[in-house]
Amino acid sequence: MWAGGGRRSCAVYSAAVGFLGAIADDFTGASDLCSVLLRCGMRAVQTIGVARGAELPETDAVVVALKSRMAPVAEAVRESREALAWLRELGATQIYFKYCSTFDSRPQGNIGPVADALLDDLGAAMTVVCPAYPANGRTVYQGHLFVGDRLLAESPMAHHPLTPMTDSDLVRLLGRQTERPVSLIPLAVVQQGLDAIAAHLRELSGYAVMDAVDDGDLRAIGVACRSLPLVTGGAGLALGLAEPHGAEPAATPKGPAIVLAGSRSQATSEQVRRWSERYPAVEIGDAAKLPELPALVYAGGAVDPAQAARIEARLADVARRAVAAGARRVVVAGGETSAAVVQALGIRVLAVGREIAPGVPWMRSLGDPPLAVAMKSGNFGGPDFFLEAVA
């Protein structure tokens, strides 16, 4: 085991960028990135915050999961800079700032301020902005972010209770969050390939929003970015950062399952409905007694941001009770809920297992007892995701 102090051998990844250090602004996004890195043949682990002193296995990438997406700007910047400092201590040769493929943020941040701070600390002049993730229906064209066939501002994200996304123009969105210049590299350039992308990147400072409509675009962008100290984007950008080297998924612990749904997104609501046709489903207000496993406990009713933290804490308590009762698989829907659950279970480091759905892998906790944890963004997964996860 590697205790996390000093540099490590990274021969598996030396043909690309070296040892990759990633900072994710929520827990589900961190496991999403880990899943794509594994698909590209990289060994990756997810840490819960800065995990100094924790034992880390030999790896090609460390992804630090923060709960910074909805934090006050100053707090998000401070935590991200602390994560950057630790990753550089570990020997990271490139930093990846991972945010949601729907660019979840508020007018004042946190994407722009965090990226600004990382550029400053790295002494870098520019980076890319690439949230596109075609595997999950997120594409960027002429600088506008699409969710499926709808503009971001016309998608359900426009009504998100915490980060309503009412503008689809990424250049304009990011321009409100930073004083650095924000430019667009359009699809016509991206589809000319690596040399054209690299030539445009050399001419820019600040931020370059990247058009991308398929995985081929993302691979070309990723390869063109291998020399940048910092890249920013959704998980899809990782497709171009490494060539496959045959890394294997971690084994998934077996045992009873508990499913916890803090998200009220349309996708998660349908997943809850499908589950309830087969197995016990209990609303959090009625969950004083732990139901027989496998079971789902969910937050129902209208979204009230003022009650969100209390609901997350109650779902985290259900997770603790379920694990104490013998649950060894924990499935969580919602980024904030995932953070609350994983922290409540005392997990510090997770290895990447097999993928359940695009962007949602099983993660294996490196502790006692070993747990299989799946952290799902509210909008990810098909209608039978919960059923498939515990099948």
C-alpha cells in the first residue's frame, strides 16, 4: 500500500500526462470521473476530501471529492486550494477540476472563482472549459450546452432548487464568474483534429470553452490538453487523457443493499417509482424503523432548500443503521446526499469497481467492513437503475 507521502511510480500513465490529480466539486461527480478513468485503463482512487495519512493503493490518479459546489465561494476556493496543495505533494503532474456536465453553478460561482484560484496557484495562463458528456446526453455546440435535444435553459435544470440554470451560453455564464477572458473554440475547429485545437489553444489566455458533440471530439480535445497544467470539465474530458492500459475494476462486496434517494429529479423520481413496484420503499418521514433489506428510503414531496441539510442527515443516519444491521451495498442518489452518507459512514478512500450505468460505478471502500457504494447524480441512470444496481 502507498501511504500517500511523496512521489510514486506512474509508468502506466507516463505516455500521457503522468500522475493525474483531480478535484471534484461533489461526491457523485468524483466517482463519475473515476469510472471514466477506469474505462480508459487508468487505476484511480477517490478520496473523501484531503486524506492525509490515509493508505492509498498504487494508482495513476487520485480524485479528491469535495462538497464545494454549493458552499460559499470563499469556502469552495479554500477547500479546492487545499486539495491542489495535497495533490501536488503527492506528485500530480496535471490537475483536473471536475464539475457537473450541466455546469451547475450560481451567478457568482463557484466554477469561475475556483478555476481562477487553481490557475493562480499553478501559475498557468489558460485552461479549457469542457462540460460535454455525450454518453449522458450533454453536448456543447456554438458554446451552448444541450441536455439531450434541449438547451440547458429549457431542460429540467432550469428549475433546479439550488442551482437553476436559466442560461445555456457557457461563454456568457462563465464570463459572469471571472474577470479572465472567456473564448470559444467552435466545433468547426474541434473537428479539424488535434493540431487545429492545439494551435488555437496556444493563441488564447483565460478560458477556452470547447464545443463537443461526440466522444471523438472529447478524445481530440483531451489529447490536445495533455500539456496543460490544469484542465476543467465534466467526466467526459478524461476520454482523451490516456490510452487504455487494461486496469481492472475493484471487486464489489456482496451482501444486503440499502438504497437512499435524496434527489427529487425527474430521473430519480421515476427510479423510485419503478423500485416501489418490486421492493419496500419508505419515505424518510416514515423511516423511524429500518425496513427489511433490500429497501429504499427516499425524500418525497416538494423541494425545500431550507430542509435539505436535515433530510441529508436523516438519510445518512439510515445508512449508518443499515450498515450496522448488515448492509454491505449502499446506493445513493443525489450529490449532497452522497456526501452526507459517505462522511457518516467514515469512509476516506474508495477504489473503482464496475460501472452500473454511464457515470455511475460501484466504488469499494478501503476500510472495515468493506462496502460497495454507488453514488448517483440525480439525473443519471435509466428508469430501472436502482433495480439494476442491486440485481
